[in-house]
Amino acid sequence: HRPEGNAQRDAWRSALVAMAGRVGTEAVVEGVAAIREREEAGTGGQAGVRRSLKVDMLSAAIEAVRPNDTALSALSEDEREAWAKLALTRGRVYLDAGRAEEAAAAMREVGEVNALLTGSQRRQRELVLIGAKLEVESVSAAVRRADALLEGAGEEDAGRYRDELLDVFATVAERLAANERKQRGQEVYERLESLLGADPSEQQQRRLAALEELLRPAEVIGDEAEGGEDTEPVTTDGEGDEQAAGEKSRDDENGDGGA
């Protein structure tokens, strides 16, 4: 339970971070997942505070497994596996927080123990790398990696892989829009549509529709809010010219049309 007072919150946060350095890897990963669920539900305090808490918890747990950035080769296999799981989770937290370069660097380091990763962890690493490329590198390069990921999926896994890619692409596009980078966000959105194919699920369609609305230019939204009607009167077959001529004639009669 998250306390309300500032002093209590600071103490609670410090206790969580300290505990993360003592409990097992699974407990920390589950705790971070619980905080993310509260984020998605829109509860549990400010988003920036939650993100920094997750990073601090994972960093404390990583330091306990790999003190002072000990060489990975010096760790036992169990320690390397624990470190990889924590580092993968922190990489996704970095990505969600808009720290794409840090996320990519973390995933490159995780690649050093690739042989120890499960198939799910390799996919998790790839998703973070794709997200980082979408945000700060090449959208086309990210899409190529996404295509390769889908090609490697079996028929049973393809839908789940697309859902995971949707989450990454949409998260990045939403942040690009929030940071006034809507043009790049629009490019990410269009490539995402192509990845999902011609028959996205209902849930995927809802996320796409929300993203499309977010990325629309403000002037388009404004026009539609006004009903899309022209502000100038519409005339046909010279009616406007005849009306203008009539008004000028009346002005002349009243003495307003002279030099």
C-alpha cells in the first residue's frame, strides 16, 4: 500500500529500493510488473515518480547480483541468468520512460549472455531494441527487425507477437506525439498498420484508432469540431457576383460609391 504523506512516501520508496537489493530476482520483477499495472490503470501517483522507482528497484537488485559492474564472465551461470532477467526488465522500463539510448545500450550488454536467454527473453530483448530504433534511430531498420521477428513466429504465436509489437510501436508513437514529433509518430503508426496486416483483431483496431486520433493535426480536429463547414458563403452559377453588383448599386444610390 502506497502512503499519502510526502515524508511517508519517501520512506516507503527507500524501503522498497532497499528491499529490492535483498529479495530474489523474481520478487523484484513481479513488483515492477505490479507498478506497471498501476500505471496502465492510471493509479498510484505521478508517472515520472513510478518510472524512477522501477529503475531504482531494478538497479538495486542488479547491484546485488553484479556488484560494481563485475565482469559477466566472473559471475556464475545462475548469477548471469538473474542479471539478464533484471537487465531485460530495466531495459523495457528505460524504453517506456523515453530513455531509448540507455535501453539500447542495456540490450547490447544483455546480448553478451545470449546463449543463456530463453526464447521469451530473446524476444523481449528484440522488442526493446526495436522500440529504441523507432525512437532515435531508423524506423525502417526497426521494421526490418519486426518483420524478422514475425517471420520466426509459429502460427500459434503470430498473434501474440503482433500484440507485443503493437504495444512497443504504439508506446513510442504516443511519446513522439507528446514530444511534438508527430511526423515521426505518424511514420511509426503507418508502419505499424502494415505489420498488423489486413485483418487486425478488435483490440488491435481500438489501439490503432486511439493512436490515429492522437496523431491527427490540430487544425483537422478543429475543422471537424466545427462540423467541417466552410466559413465563407458558398455560391453557384454567378449568384455571388450578382449579389455583390446589387449591393454596389444600392451604395451608389446612397452616395457611398463615389470617389
